[in-house]
Amino acid sequence: MGLFFSRILRASMLDWKLYKEVEHDNRAIAHAVAVVIISSLAAGIGSRDPGDLLSLLSVTIGALIGWVFWALLTLFLGARIFPEPQTQTNFAQLLRTIGFSSAPGIVRLAGVIEPLRNTIFFMAAIWMLSAMVIAVRQALDFTSTLRSLLVVLGGWIIQALLLGVVLFAVQSYT
């Protein structure tokens, strides 16, 4: 358990060496899944009535689906569309590094302090995106942080647009 909590702390501190470490540790996938689940539960508790189990479950499932989808988008954008000459990665490496980049999201648990909720969630989003830029840079072996930022933002925009289309379709259907 010590390694797990140490990794969460290092990921939250934006330690680029941690992201390189989990990229190459095949056993870190279980920890990455746990980080995504803990972070999404923190968001669910911080943003809703923690007694609403269905909301917590849906937020957690949505986060897991979003994590896998974002890793696929990152693989496509970063390794197929905008790679650097030395870029070598695979889906599992991206899952591990991107999973750990959600570690700063655990702070969203503090959203239960309602007057601070929006500020906490905004700061957590910036922190998580920063962690993801570092994670993607390491997983894709980029030398350019700007390239990593563009890949992350590109994936975020595509994911947000697709989510908007899905939500619009669901709302129109009901």
C-alpha cells in the first residue's frame, strides 16, 4: 500500500519520473484503475449528495469510460497523427500514465465545502490537465511540452464534443 500512496502523491506533485516509472511498470495498471476510481468518487462526493449511490456509481463508471476513451484518443493523436521521431508507446502505457494523472482530482472531495466547490473543482481541473500533459509527454516520449499540451487539449475538445452530442441525443430521445 505504501507504493500506491507514494505514487498518488508523486503524481499529484507532477513528478515526471513517476509517469515514466508507471509507463514501464505493467503491474501499475491496477493502481491506475484505483486512482481513476478514487478520483471519480471524490468528484461525486464533492459535487453531490454523498448518499446518492446511483450518482456516485454513474460518475465512477463515466470516469472509467472517459479514461479509456481519452487514452485511445491520445494514442491516435499523439502516436499516429502528431508523433515525434522517437515516439514509441502502446495503449497500456497510456492507460497507466493517464490514470495516474487523475490523482490531483482527489482534492475534489473538498467540494463538500459548498462555498468553495466551484473554485476547488476549477483548480482540480487545471491541476489534472497539467498532470496529464506531463503524463502524455512521458508516455509518448515527446521532447516538446507544447506538443503534449496540444495533444491533450485536442483529445479534451474531441471528447467534450462527443459527450455533448451523446447528451443532446439522450435528451432529445427522452
